[in-house]
Amino acid sequence: MALKLVYFPLPGRAEPIRLALTLGGVEFKDERLTGEQWGTSLKGEVAPKQMPLLYVGDKVIGQSLALLRYAGKVSKFEGKPLYPECPELALEVDEFVDFVCELFPPLGASFKIADQAEKEAFRAKLVAEGGDMHKWLSYLDTLMGKSKTGFAVGDYITIADIALFCFVLPLKSGWLDGMPTDCLDGFKNLSAHKDKLSAIPEIKSYYADPKTPIYKAFQ
């Protein structure tokens, strides 16, 4: 069945879905629209759905977490599904992904700040001790510190790892204005997890794609 993923030309909420499908070797069209293209054509057609959108045959599906779980179900890496078939393991994966998603609202608020200096100061405060993102990063770091395998759940990579990786990676890349590139220095377990996934050849190759210039900041 033909798949097409539609989102803006940036990582955001589509990136874990892209990476899961890529790791699973699942063929899909990765369509990236400008804000103008979204606003003048597609937005009205799919309302109230928002991007990312996944076209599955003749159906258009929204909601990024639903799309990520689907991507995990249809994708296998080294013979194992990225979304566990075991209900209990799947529950743990869902919980972990939901914890990662707690980081999105405070960061998302920064994109609404028009003044550049104010935006950068706001982002720096988010990851400083006591900041809204710092507390969740601390909690996730503690969870990863309890892992005996280096993976978020179980003993192999799942969409929980991909969700964490895709959020953490831009924080260190310098891509987000005002986000200190050393913001993860105090979180050794998150940094170790990022390095673990970055070393996977398929992930390294994905971020080395010369057709996607924005990924240069993540290498």
C-alpha cells in the first residue's frame, strides 16, 4: 500500500515517523510543504486535521502519535518490530513516548515569540535548572539511567527510542536559536542514548542525506 507523509521541511513532530519508516525499510513518499503551500491548498481540504499527515492508500490520517505507532507496527529493524507486539511492552513504550511529548508544549510556545532576543532568552530558560523542559529532561535522564540495555524499553530499539532521539538531537545541534548546545551536558544518560542511536549506520546515513540541508546541523 502506497504511503505518503506530509509535513513542513523541518524535523518537528514528523521526524520520528520518518525515521521509523526509514529504519524499517518501508517505502514512503516524504513530501515537505512550505507554510504557504499548507495554508493555501491543503489545510482547508483536511481540516480539522493538522500536519503531519499520512496518506495510506486513499485515506488521510492525522495525529502524530497515531502515525508513529502505525510506523512502528509496519517497521522492523534487525528482525524486531519498532512497536512491540507484546501488550505490556507496548504499554511501556506508549508511556515513555508520552513522557517525551511533555517536552513539546513549552518548546512550541517559543515559536510564537516574535522578538528574536526574547525568544532566545525564553528557550535558554526552558532548559536551565527549574525550567519547564529541564524537569522533564531530568526525569527522562533518570529513566534512561535505570535501563540495563541502553534502550528506553526492553532490549532493542523501539519508537520510544526514536521519539527521544528525535527530540534530543535538535537541542544539541544549534538549529534552535537560543538553545544552548551544551544543554544536555548535565544529562549523561540522555547524551549516551543519543550517541548510541547516532552510531547506528542507517541513522547516520539518514542524517547525511545531502538532499536535506537542514540535517547538516544534526551530524
